[in-house]
Amino acid sequence: MRRKAPTTLFLVFLCLLFTVFCSLLLSRNAISLSELRFHPQNINARPKDPDYSLNHVIAEDSINHLTHRTRHVSSIQGASVSVDSVSVLLPDWQVLVLVSPVAAQLISPAHSGESFYCLFPNKETSAANFSGVLPFTNATAFKCILPEGNRRHKPFRQPVLTRSPEKESAVISPAPVMPRWDFLVYESLSTETDVILFAKGVNNRQGINRPPEELSCVFRNEAKNTTVKTPVTVSMQEVFRCQHPDSTAAAEKVKVSLEIKREKQVIPSVAYYINPPRTEATTQRPKSKICATTMVYNVGKYLREWVMYYSKIGVDKFFLYDNESNDNLESIIKELNQEDDNYNIERILWIWPKTQEAGFSHSAVYGKDSCTWMMYVDVDEFIYSPSWLQNNSTQPSKNLLPSLLPSPSNQPIGQVSIKCNDFGPSEQRKHPAEGVIQGYNCRRRVEQRHKSIVRLDAVDDSLVNVIHHFGLNKTSGYGWKYLPMEVAAVNHYKYQAWPEFMTKFRRRVSAFVADWTTAVNPNSKDRTPGLGFEAIKPQRWEKMFCQVKDERLKVLTQRWFGFQTPEGLKLAWQT
């Protein structure tokens, strides 16, 4: 028995040590678990998806608290004052940081050449890249990547914007919750009669829309600490229209959002109320006959050809909704505008992902005061009439495109749609230096889809569109006209050389069309026949989609824009 005493004591000691170790381990796990499951005050969960709500929905009784707090959502460390900014979690773990105009004056990111970083909880960092200045709020935008460590902790917390992350002692604690992109009011626009909001997450499916009476617009005056609500009159896709608040001083900063009345929930917002335009300012300017709107990303190499062609046949003004290009597009636009006053190109920084329908709805209102008709085509799409070949003129006329529009009749026409011919790679292996019209000359036999020119005062108040055409106001009496292919066609240079085509896999811009890499709807017309869900070049790509050789527009543009050089024929857009 004497020999067993030391053994017994040793076993007791081991048990005590094991108990202490387990207690410490459980305590540590409990802390981590509480961080993962922490529901911050005033954030309500959606009942069927607990993870979804942590970064989405704000209770109605928290409007005052939220607005006060988001005024200092992200601080720019190193500045002498606190900074008015907000962050949003975008797809692909990108974080959008918006800095207010006043705060942006302290850092001058476009000119300083300094590097900025997003500093997250746990002191993880990522580079913050300057994206540009938003045109309607003048907010300065940065983008960074949410680090791996912060992705494991929900709710996701907003970062601090800093010049020197290694010098910072700590992140603001507790960091405010970061709203997610798929449930957000992201843009606002005012007309003389109402306010238009653009929001994600309310109407998620094409054709299924929440009734407007279930919603309210919420106007939060941050200076006066007051809130005004007005009824929503239109709820369609990502567009919501409501009445102006009774009185709002022009100089005051008023955040605007949507409330889902039944749930008493206010959607997170980065949008601000814009005072309506003055009537006298909009009626004195003469309207252009035809303008053009398109949404673009890295189209610099195509833009000169597209603008020069359409400008010469009747387009007076171009609105480019830029989905954050990084190919020096802004400089190319500046060069074109300086080169010829007739080009009149306006670039609108539109950083919001998968919002093509909303961008087109925005343009239908934004361009209404300066344009009568709006043409919606991409930069690889060119409208022409086969009858133009019969005219032997060596110069195009600005009357050509207007000639396709209807003349006054008993039933006014509000929209003209033109069918598309889709061209294939035409054995090209890289972007043709002479441009797409000259480089691609072989197409599919059967026409595909259509594109439209819309009379803006005929567009329905809902601004509903499916990219290819708009809904028309039923009470206005406007009709819709399709042009036969022998009258007009759209040459769509869709399937280009593989290095150009594979860039489409970045992301589809439509809100209601699956991305190329999303394995759904394999037989959709939005898919490419013979191509899967990955950017893998099919065999014989250069010879695909070639059933009819069609050089009509190629011949026409050689006549209009070609000139001889010692090296051979050149086109006006070749530089």
C-alpha cells in the first residue's frame, strides 16, 4: 500500500491538471462561439436564414441609432478629424468603402499618390484601391478584399481606412456591422415630381415584385436628427418611386432608404436624397434627337470605332455607364471629346455590380431632359440599313439613323426594335487592329434577339426593362414597332477572338441573368452554344458560328471611313 500512495497522488494531480486544461479550452471556445453568434443590437434576423440577416436588416426603431453610428463607420486613421464613411460587402469578398466629400478633401486620393489600406478586426489588412468619385453623391470610393480570417466571423465588421496599418494601435471597437450588397439601397435620383430609389434584395426575381403599398421611403436628416416617411408608388425590379419629403433644405445631408412596413425593417442604404432639378434649368436647353446609352467595362479598344460610327449617322450624345473599367477608358473618352465636339461623351461611374437593368432605368430618367430618343446597344453592336449600300455617297449622313424612326402618324410609336445578326470569330485569333466591323465577317444564319431605340417620354413610370427593350406607358397610346431585317439590322460582333471573348467570364452585368461560371440554365439563349461554365477554349473556336459570310457593313464603312496609306487601307478609328 505504501508503494501505491505516490501513484495515487500522481493520478490525482494529473486529473486536476486535465480539469484545468479542459476548463480553459471550453472558456476559449465559448468566447469564440459568442463572437460568431453575436447578434448586434438593432439587427433583426430573417426567420428562415439566420446567417443572412446579420449583415442585412435594420429594425425600424433603430433608424436614429443607425444613422448616428454610420456617420463614423470607417475612420481614416492619421487624419486630424473623424471621417464620414461607410463600407459595403460586395460579391467575391470585395469591400466597397465610400468616403464623404468633406472627408475626401483631407486625403485627396486621386492626386496624392499615397497608398491606403483597409484595417479589419484582428488587425488583418488588405490594400485599398482608389475606384473613383461617384457622380451623384461625390463620395470617394475605395475597394479592398475582406481577409480570410475575418470571413470566418459573422457578422462581418466594417474596416478602418488607413495610410499606415502597422502604426495603428487598435481598430474601433466594436466595429460596426457591414451591410451586404444583396440587400441595400445603393442609388437615388430625383425628378420634379418624385424620388427614385435603386435597391437590391427587395424584388429578387424577374416578374415578381413586392406591392408598393408594403413599402415606404425613409428620409433621415442627419443634421436635424429627424425622419420623414413618404409612400412608395412604384415597386418594379430594382426601381422604387415615392413622393418628395415636404421640406428639405438644399444644403442639408439627407439619407434615404426603404422601409418594409410589415416587418418594420429599414434597408441599409448608401444613398442620399438629391433635390429635384429646377424647371427653368431643364426647359431652356434644346433636346438632342437621338442619344445612346450603354454599360461598359474595359472597352477602350472598341470605343473609338463605336463612337465615330454612330456619331456620323445621327447619335448626338453618348452616356457610358462605366462598371469600374481599369483600361484607361476615362483618358480615351477625354481624347475623343477634345478631338470632335460632336462626340459629346459623358462617362458615369456606375460601380454597382449586376445592375444593368437598373442602370438603363436610371439613364431613361437622367437623359430625358436632354434627349428625345435613347438607343440602347453595346459597343460591339452596330445598326445599319441594307438600303444604305445603294447610296453611292462616300460620306455618311447624320440623317441616316433618324430615318429609321417613325414619322408622325395616327398612333405614335414609342419604341423601335431591330433584330440582331450574331457574328462569330471569323478565324481571328486576336483583336483586329482595323476594328470589329472589318475583322469579323461571318455570322450565324438565324437572327438572335433585338435591340431598341426608345422614345423617353413613352417609357412606363415603372422604368421596367429587359435590357433589349422597355415597357411603354399604356395610357399614353404609344405603340411598338419592329423593323424587318431588309429595313434595318444590328450587326452584333458577339463571339470574337478567344482572348476577347473570355473576358465575359468576369461577371454578367444583368441582375436577372446568371453569371457565365454559374452552373444553371445551360440551354438559355444567354449562354453560348458549345461552351460550358468555365473559360476553357472550345476546339475550333475560330471557325464556330460561321454559317453566312456577310460583308455588307464592312464594305459600307470602308467607303465612309477608309483611306489609303503606303501600308494599305486604313480606317478613321485606327490610331
